[in-house]
Amino acid sequence: MIDLEPKERIQKIIELLEQQYPKAKTALTYTTPLEMLIATMLSAQTTDVRVNLVTQSLFKKYHTAQDYANADLKELEADIHSTGFYHNKAKNLKASCQILVKKFGGQVPKTMAELQELPGVARKTANVVLYNSYGITAGIAVDTHVMRLSKRLGLTEQKDQDKIEKDLMALTPKEKWMKLTDLLIFHGRQVCMAKSPRCDICVLNKICPSAFTFN
């Protein structure tokens, strides 16, 4: 393995993954900031493929924050049932959209602090919404793939999402913060899986301190 300092390693990681996945971006289907917010909230503990199947009909039924705010909770639960944890998700969707209507004129806000006022919206969701809806880079969205790969790549020893995000932000140029998220997610899904990472074909295997562990 080529031994690099963390900042050097992350620059090389981004370079190699950008070559490998030039079109890396969110897999969620959306056309508006509200749809991005709803889809991201639904994506917790399920796959983007599943969310896209659900939102195909959901977005035809509910068009505005007011629609979700006025929705019958049981009916909304049924509409999103297959995404899992539907009781909590439906409650948060409805409550969040009520806040959007009451406080933000039905619009999805453009700041981290305001987005985190919404039930069920933590930093990860807010980062995804800000970046994909408005092109605003406020941080690095840390999901399960980003958590796993950042540890394997020797970029953090933390277990808490917010602490991992801080470590990654300190190492990564700001203009690459959310690009790093997309790249690690793509790589985590296709090569660096949780149980059987494919180190033999991994473009990072020469700079990954964990690669030999799985060979």
C-alpha cells in the first residue's frame, strides 16, 4: 500500500473516484426542492430505488407543501408504506410541511439551521437538500456508505455521523464536500460493500489501509 497523509489520501481518492464515476450524483428522482426534501426524508433505512418507485405516484398526488400538510395521516402512511418506518416518516412529512406552510411560505428554506427545524431533518438530509436543490454546499452528507468507507480509508476513527462529517470537512476542499458524498456512495454500492468488498478490482486498493484486510 502507498502510504499517504490523510489530506493527500483524500485528494487521491477523489481524483480516482471521479475518473471511475464521472456521472456520480444523487439517485433520487425529483424536480423541485420540495420533492427533493420528501424523497430524502423517505430514503432513511431503505434504498433509493424503492423511494423512486414510491414517489412516482406520490408526487402526482401531492404537489405542494400544503397538500402534505393537509393530508390524512393514515392515507399518507399507506402511500409511503413500502419505504419502511412509515408511521414515523408520515408524521414527520406532515409536520414538516405544516412548518413549511406556516413559517416559510410553503417553500423549502435555503439554510442548514432552518432545514433542521423540520421534524426528521438532521444534517445529512439538510446537506443533500441544499446541495441538490440549490447548489449550496454546507457540509458533507454522511450516510451508511460514507461512514463505512471513510473508516476503511483511514479518514476518521469516529462513529458519530456529525463527528465523521467534521473530520471529512477538515480534510476535503470545500468545493468537493458533496462530490465526496456522491463518489463514496457510488463506490460503496458497487465495489466497497459492507460484507464482501471487492478489493481486487478497487481503484483505491493501493492507497486504502484496509484493503489487505479483505484480500
